Amino acid sequence: MGVTDEAILQACQATGLSAFVASHPKGLEMPITEGGGGVSGGQRQLIGLTRLILAGPSMWLLDEPTANMDDETERRAIHALIQRVQADQTLVVVTHKMSLLSLVQRLVVMAQGRIVLDGPRDAVLEHMRKQAQEAAQKAAAQQQATPAAVEGVTPNGGAPNPQGA
């Protein structure tokens, strides 16, 4: 089953790729060399996302899908995903970006190759917020307990320097 020109144009419009295509003299016929030569990293990601939308997979696996996109392009890409990923489909997103978490209901947090948190998105995020807040309070308390400078203590452990230095 082929993809119609109309479907291609709709997918391009949804992701924002249409602006890039319209700015190129050859439009959809623009040459892209092996490895995505001739386009930026963000444009490569946008092309890949548009192709994925056209494919309509039952499972979506996205690894840092907006890492090279500007904020506006990223917002548009996220909106396109929200509109296209259906409830009966699986979406796995690997990311460091909080903005992409609106796409998922469950978070699995990994550190040093191990799962350290796993659960509903909002519960995991709240747990992480509390951990960060506790760590900040502990660091502040330690900083207050450690004097920045002690008057009268010399670098040689507090003993007077006979040379007067």
C-alpha cells in the first residue's frame, strides 16, 4: 500500500517539515545524501519523525527525538506525536528532556545502567522532586555547619609561625 501525496503533505504539515520543504527549490524532491547530508540535525530528526508518522507503527521507539530541534519545532513535533500515537499503540521515549514526558504515562529512570525508579509519570516525578529538595536542604545545612574561615588559624595548623609569615 503506497502513501498518497496528500498523506505526505499532511504529515509534513503536522510536524512542521512543510516549512523546510517549501523553502527548498526542489520541494519534496530535494536530494538528501547518505547519512542525511545537506540537512541539519534537527531537520534530519524532523524527516525521520515525519516518515514514522507516515508508517503508522503499532510500536514507536524514539531515542532523543527532539535533541537537535529548536523549541518551536520541538513543540510542534510533540503535538504531532500526541495527535498520532493511539491508545492501543506503545510509545517508548528515551530522553533527558522534561518536555517530552507529557507523551508518556509511565517513567523508568535509569542510572549507571540500572533501573532506579519505575512507576506512573507523576508519582516518579514527585519522588524525584522530593529527592532533589532533600539533597538541596542537606547540602545547605552542611554548608552552614562548615565555617568559611576561622579567624586566628594559620595555614600551618594554628601554631604561630616563628618567621612571622
